[in-house]
Amino acid sequence: MEDEIFIAKYVVDRFEIEDLVKFADQKLTEGVYSEYFLSILDEEPQIWAPVAGYFEFAIKELGYKIPTFDEAIWILLKFHITLISKGEVSPSKQFREMLDDIDRFDLHKGVKEYVGDNIGISRMYGWFHEDYCSIDETDSGIFEESIIWLHEYGSKH
């Protein structure tokens, strides 16, 4: 997983403390040195607040910006929808994973007409929840809408 995606998932609370420990260990194994990564591994007992603090310091030390919650949502949307649009994954499974990743985002806030239109996913959301289509029709609809989404929203965020 790319660092930017990992950081976005961290911001939207998709991880447990073990995930941060594994990330630190992986980075050290790859030769990316940081006292903060060592502190994560050395922290006993492993409690969220200090480990998360070390993680954030390490990320900043590596030159990454920690996005806001809304920025993290857009990073994750673009990541998942790009994967769908490439046609290399199951659109419905990837869309489900995306919905899991953005679970803390309010899909109803600021809605003009349909659930998810506040972030441009209402048509994909509709296909995902369509009861009268085969999985192939659902996947095709989500795939087609992913391409439209990238053209409409991909460069804006």
C-alpha cells in the first residue's frame, strides 16, 4: 500500500495500533530510518496515543503532510475509483472496500438529491445497491460511472 493511502486510512480511523506497528517495522526493514519508528516498536505497552504521536512525527519527518479528514476522504475516493476504472478489480468489491474506508464520512450531509452526491458517487452508490440487476450489470454500471467520476472529480481534489 502506498504511503499516501496508508496515511489517509490512518486519518479516517481505519487502523488499529497493530497496523501502525507493522508500518513502522516495514519501513525500518526497507531501510527507512526514523527514531520515531523505533519508538513505535519500543513502546510498551502499546497504547494508541503515544504510538499515533510517534507515527505522525515520523510521517512529517519523511516529508509527508497529514491530510485533513476531508482531504483523506478525497484521496481514498480517487484511489479506489481509479482502481475500478482500470478494469483490473471487481468494481462492486472495490466499491464495497471504498465504502468501508470512508465509513466515517457522512454520505447524507449536504446531499442535493441522492445519497453520495456530495462527493459525486451517487450513481455508483445506486448501482451498488441495485436489487434488480445481475452482478455483471452492477459491475458494468459501477465501472462506467467510475470513468465519469474521474473526469468530473479526479483532477479537482
